[in-house]
Amino acid sequence: MHSTLVRVQNVFGFFTTVAFCTALLTALSVLLIPQHPRASIELRNVQVVKGRPHYYSPKKEEYAHIKFDLDADFTSLFNWNTKQIFVWVTATYPSSKTSSSAPPSQAIIWDTIINSRSQSHPFNPLQLIKSATTPTKKSSKAKSPTKKKDPELEPGIIRLKNSKPKYQITDISGILSERTNVTLEVGWNVQPWVGALTWTLPEGMEIGRWKGVKGGKSKAFDMPPLKGKTASSETVVASGGTPKAAEASAVI
Amino acid sequence: MADEILQQAQELLEGQIDFQGQKTTELISTIILATSGLLAFIIGFAQQNIYYTLWVGLGGAAIAFLVVVPPYPFYNRSPERWLPKRSGMAGSGIEIDGKRIN
């Protein structure tokens, strides 16, 4: 600590240690906050059509177009250390009718990113200083109703009614019609500011104060037979673009 | 003259402090950084806002730098009293222009 340079080095070195310890505490504090996510997903409508992966493809495959209802409450996944969560819906079905040893096939039909409030409204002390130094100019404006704050809604509530799938799914065999025992499942991935990523906790599972998802699985259904075998009803997935979620505003 | 100015500039840049000052800066920097880290976590957790943690931690580090790094005069208040120079006792015996170099 005898000269300026040594003092800079020492202070910065210890600062990195302190920063790491604070980050570690932050990452571990998440375990103290209870999580009890709940989701209910139901099939609305399913169609299987023939199509091509892109316009010039000679290969024809079957595509499933699954419409669904999703009602989920993931608010408890948002704690002070959550940056965003990624939510998805998968269709799960047995890979083959004959052998049950093969793992089931899964394909994502819909997904979304939900930002936490800290992600969408970052706190910056420089803005506080800025607004504190210029209060006289804006005092008259502040009274006007133009400065309206968004209602402080807790992020993580999803309500989708009869939502179109974001992705039309196909199978590696190219055949999806008349598949049996298909279920829709909701999954998520919590991305924290600091710490470990965490994934879907299945129903019934419990880790400390974290409970597994309540529901989150649809009743099993079967894929319908192929619809409309004429050429006019063919769909081209790539050129048609991916269909968007039914109501973007439904995701809060 | 130029040597003197150069020496002053060097001293200012090096910012040397005495032994007592070094002990004090060590203690102060440790206390400020550790408490600001702990405070950052507590404030962030209490307010449920991780940005408070970030800014309190960074602010504490900035304060630590400001308090410890510059060579303030109060870090130089107890200069070491070295033994007086014992001239002529153990000279090197080298003479330049009739002067003895110790």
C-alpha cells in the first residue's frame, strides 16, 4: 500500500473478491424464495396436413397444426434475481408403436420469452440524479396526466385461448397422422441475473422450497387422419412463415 | 532545477505514504469494500431489486478508491525517524575531486 499504483491494485483486487462473494450470496438466496408454478394446458384443435419443408423440396411430410389453450401462473418463478424466463409447449408422443423402449419424441409447438420487471425497467442511479437536478422545469409537466405509469403487473401470467402454434411440427419419419397418445406439456427455463439456470420441475417433485409444476400436462389425444389429400391443400412451411401466437398481448 | 521539478512530479505520481498510513489504508479499504458488499446484498434482497445490489456495490468500490488511493496528508503524519547519518565512520573510501563519498 506504499504507492498509488499498489493501492489501486490492492483495492481492485479485493473488490473482485467482494463482488464474487456478493454474487454467490445472490445466487444462493434464490433457494430461500418459494416457487409454486401452476399451468393448465388443453388441446383445442389438431389437424394433420401434407406439406413440404420448403418450396423446392421434393420431400413431402406430414405437418401437425395443433391449437391449444394455455393458462399458466409463473409469477412465483420471478424473484429478485430473475432476468427472464423461457416458456415452451411441447407435443410428446411415442416414437414407435411397436417398441416401448424407445424414448418418446418431443417437438416444441410454441414458446415465448417473459422478461422480468428488472429486465424491462432497469434501475439506473444516473437517471435519479438527472431528474433531481432538473425538477423545476418538469414540475409543471409532472402534474399533467401524460406521465402515466404502466400498471405494475407481476410478470408471468399467461392466458392463451385457442392459440395457433408458433411451429408446425413434423416427425423424422415424415408421418404424423393417426399417432396415438400425444400429450402437450409446458416447460420453462429460468434465466437469473447471476447464478445457475434452472429448468422445469416436474409435477410432484420438490426441491427445498421449490415445488414442481401443478398441472402442466394435457390429456392424451390422438392425431387425426390426414386431411385433404388433394394438391391444393398442401402447405409449404418455410415460405408461409411461422404462424404467430394468437394474441401477443395475452402474454403478460 | 529541472531535476527538482521532475522529482516532485515523480513523488506526486508515486504518492508514497508512511508505514502507519499503509496500515490504515489497508484497514479502511477492507472495511469499506466488505461492508458495501454485504450492504449491497442486504439492500437488494430487502428491496427485491438486483440493480440496488449492483449500484450499492459499485458505489462502495468507488468510495473505497477515492478514500484510499490518493496520498492524503493524513496518511503521512507519522514519518519514520531514521537514525542520524553517521558520517565518516564507515566511508567507502572513494574520493572524487577531493570529496569523500560515503
